[in-house]
Amino acid sequence: MHRRLFAAALTASICLTGLAAPALANAPTYESTILFTHDTHDHFLPAPAEEGGTYGGYTRLASLLKEERQAHPDAITLDGGDFSMGSLFQTIYSTDAPELRALGAMGYDVTTFGNHEFDYRAEGLADMLSAARESGDPLPAIVCANYKPPEADTRSRQAWEDYGVTDYTVIERGGINYGVFGLMGQDADDCAPMSGMEMEPMIDAAKRTVAAMEEDLAAQNAPYFIICLSHAGTENGKGEDYELAEKVDGIDMILSGHTHTTLEEPIRVKDTLIVSAGPYTTNLGSLTLRWKPNGEKEILDYRLIPVDDSAAEDPDMVKMARVFKDKVGENYLKDYGLTYDQVLADNPYSFTPISVFGDEQREEPLGNLIADSYVYAVKEAEGADYVPVDFAVVAAGVIRASFAQGNITTADAFNVSSLGVGADGTPGYPLVSVWIYGRELKDAFEVDASVTPLMPAAQLYGAGMEWSFNPHRLIFNKVTDCAQVLEDGTRRPIEDDRLYRVVTGLYSGQMLGTVNGKSFGLLTITPRDDRGEPVEDLEAFIVHGQNGAEVKEWYALASYLQSMGTVEARYSNPEGRKTVVPSWNPAALLSQPNGLALAVYGGGLLVLLLVVVGTCRLATRRRRRLRGSGRRSGSRGYRRYRG
């Protein structure tokens, strides 16, 4: 409304000067360039590319940003959140804030929070904001309209206020006011179980914030353009950000993060453009458009500029990265007796690239390697007191990188399992050890088989168990066979009422509680202690080494690789731990029904029976009506036609 009033006022003023006819033919038009990234995940340095060479890195992104600003001096630079958690640089997140300081050094104007900014919990984020502010370095503005600390969390609220986190901000560039606000999506909140934040529904917050921005911007009597930094995402052209564009008017552009989407062309929803450049500094996004205050937009240029070997490294950013890298070694890796670039093992094999990892339901050798590393680490930690691990499991959603053929370094191992913080406050999710009943193990396999198509991050890779499933069977009844596999290769049937020891990462353990909701209450997995009592606090079941330190997921993998020296041949191919057997054969589809399947089949048979009975009754009534009609016709003196 304010925007239409602004346009009307301009037209009216032109009319008063006697130039109405030319003005109608030449309505006010403006040009904007927006440079953007999202989900950069601490990628300070170039990383090995799947097709050879290297990709990404703040050190090269900084050079590309300078080049683009030379061509577009009035460009604004934005980031869509998840700027942290993805490399060893995150280990100094709360003490040195390397990510925000890097964004500031590269000239970013505004960013928002993603779910991974909360991996170190509310306290870690508060410490990071304080460290960034106290550094005295240039920093980007942070906007977040719907995801905030509760009133009781005075420490976080003070840190947010001191930094200047707001619902929205206004950036003036080239005579245009850019109103920029931030949002957290529902799925992103689900992925931040320890954030401690209060969330306002995204659509409600967007409507409220856009209305406030329009009132603020209209009062400044200058053309304005409204941008949402949304950490919600789009997938296959749909998703939370698509819904946002459909339901909230007044947003000119949505920078869509969280789902790691790469949009080769913007998605246009009514008057809103949705853009995404892909994760891990793979690309720098650039959008140049011509627009009018009435919402009309013409895309002049949209590019995803590769951050690859063709881009030079910026000397200042190289220097900053080196300083932070030294701090990582001194403040974190030193405690593990490792260095950043130390070679842990030689890898003769090429594992599935992370860009497509988990896209298909299948066994993955990298998943096997990680699960086996958990068993190895628990054995090392417990020594002579080792209690056999029945099942070690890792979910696709916590595997953040893969291994290329060649040397595997400490940094490479960390990148694979780079998320989170432990109860001890140090970086890296620790391993947890719990017990679950055999019947719940079977439900876990059903999660892998049935929930994965709905939530790919839930795909499971394990050690100590085997399972097979037919993806064409009824949902939550897809698993056709499962068994425990002992270290000597012996297969044992899983006993429903027996407790089995399960080891996984803290985050994956916490997500077990979501199985009930994701399966509509049909599957249940309850972490328990060795007596079968439900676990209330998973942190009480963290695995500790003989020195008392938490056993981190990443260090389990690093130490296992180091113990091998060369990655063993069994990780070159699947071993049959998970087998997918698609079949439309009726016997394969209907055999071994569980309780749910029997209920569905029984309900289907009942419906079919009712349909048959109803059809028979209708047919009987019709025949009776026809016979009655024939008798009535005969009483009037007509005879049936005999042909």
C-alpha cells in the first residue's frame, strides 16, 4: 500500500508540473545489483572438487567480490545464514568469531542466523557475538525477526542487543533504500534442537515486519526495495520460501538458504524473486535487475559465479585465514596431539561426493567407515572394561563432507563430522551410548526405509546390524529382513524384548525423539539405560575416554583412520549391511505384514466388502424396479416385444 502511494505521489507531482503525458510513458525505473551467498559453513580455504581441482574458499570469494563491486559500485552484499560450522575454523567460533569477522572483511552488508549458528547453543552464540564486537573489526549487520532468546535468557538478550541484532535494517546505496529482514524457517528450527530460542511463525513475522518496514521506508521519500534473508529454503521449486512469497506481499527478493539449493534461474512468485547460489562458497550469486515501485521487475543479469581455480586469492583474506588457522592449532588441535594439515591415512578409493551423498537409498561405504569408527573409539575409550557395541549408527544429515582419493588430513576428517559442541563446551558432538529394545531397533530400520524419502537426512548407515527392505511395500512395513551381525560374521535374529547397546552422536541421539512425530506415532525409539529405564538427559550418557575427555565424533573417525594408515579395501564397496530390493511381485509386497499392514489390509478388505455389498443391494433394488415397471406396462394392454 505504501509503495503504491509512493508511486501515486510521484505521478501526481509530475502531473502538477504539466508533464503528465511523458511521465506516464516513462514511469520511475531503478536498477539494483545484489551480491549474495548462503550456507558458506566456515569455508575459509579452497577444498578439493569432485571433478578435480579445488572450489570455494573465502580467500577467493573476497577477490571475486572486489571484482563485482568494481563493475557495480552500488551493489549490496548479503548472506543467508549458516556462515558457521563446517571446518576446523569453527572450533574458535565462540572465542574469536572468525566467520563474522571474515564477512565484515569481505564487505558484507547484512547476514542472518541459520540453525547452525546455534550449534554451540545460545551461550556459544552469545559469546561469539561478544567476541566479534570486541574485536573492533568491521562487521555485517545481523537481522532476525522471528527467532529470539526468551526473556529469561538475559545473557543472550544482552549480547544480541550489544551487537545490534534487529528485525530489519535499511541500507542506502546509490539513492535507493534497501530494507533487509531475516527469518528462520520451521525445518531449520527443527534442526536446532538445543537453540533455546522462541520462534514466531514465519509468515506472521514476515507480514508484521514488512508492514513496519514499508511504513518506515515510505516516510523517507526515496525509492525502496525489500529483501528477505530467509533460512528456510526451497526444494524442487517449492518449500517454505515459496510459500512465503505466495502469502506475503511486498517482498521484492528472497535470498533462500538452509536447503543448500542452487537455482540456475530465479524463481518468480507473483512480484517476488527467489534466489539461491548453492552452499560452501561454491558460487557467488549476482542479480542485477530493473524495477519499478509498482512491483514490476526485469532481470538484466543473473549469474552464479564459480569460486574455483580461476579466481585469485585475496592477500588480505589469506593473511586473516592464516592467523585463525594458527589459533585453531594452538587452542584446539594441540589437545588431541594433531595438527591442521597432518596426514592421517592414505585413501586409495573415491567415496560418494557429498553433493550427491544420501540422494539414493542405499548402503554407502563412507557411512560404514564412520559407523565402524564409533565402535573402534568406544573400544579404545573403555579398554579392558569394554562392553560390546551391538549397533553403531550415523545419519546422513550429520555427514558434512566426503573423502577424495589421496591423503586424508586432520582437517578432512573434521570436515566430515564437523557439527556441534559437547556438554563440556568444546567443539564437536560427542558419542553417546544408550540401550534400546530389539523391537525399537526394527523401528529404526523402518525409519531408514520409510522416513528417508520424506526426510533424506534421516537415512541411516550402521555397523553391527544388517537390514533389507522393499521400497514399494506399504510405508512403515518396508523392512523384510534384519539381523545382528557379530564380529566373527555370525548372524543372529533380533530379539524384540532384549536390550541392545547403541552408539551414535549426541545430535543423532537427540533426533531419535522426533521419530514418533515423523512416523505419526507409528514408530517409537526410546533411548534407555542398561536397565531399560528411559533416558531423560542424553548428555549423562556421553562416552568419555580414559583421560576423562569426551570422545568426539570427528576424533573417532580421525583416530580410526590413523590406526589403519591406509583405508582398508572393505571400504571400497558396499558390504551388504543395507540391501534395497525393489519388487512389485504381489508376494514380495504382501508377505510378512506387521500390525500396521494388517490393519491397513483389513481396513481395505472391509471397504471392499462394503462396496461389494452396497453394489449388490443397488443391483437388487434396480431389478425389483424393472420387474415392477414391466407389470405396470402389461396392465395397460401392452405386450413385450418378442423380436
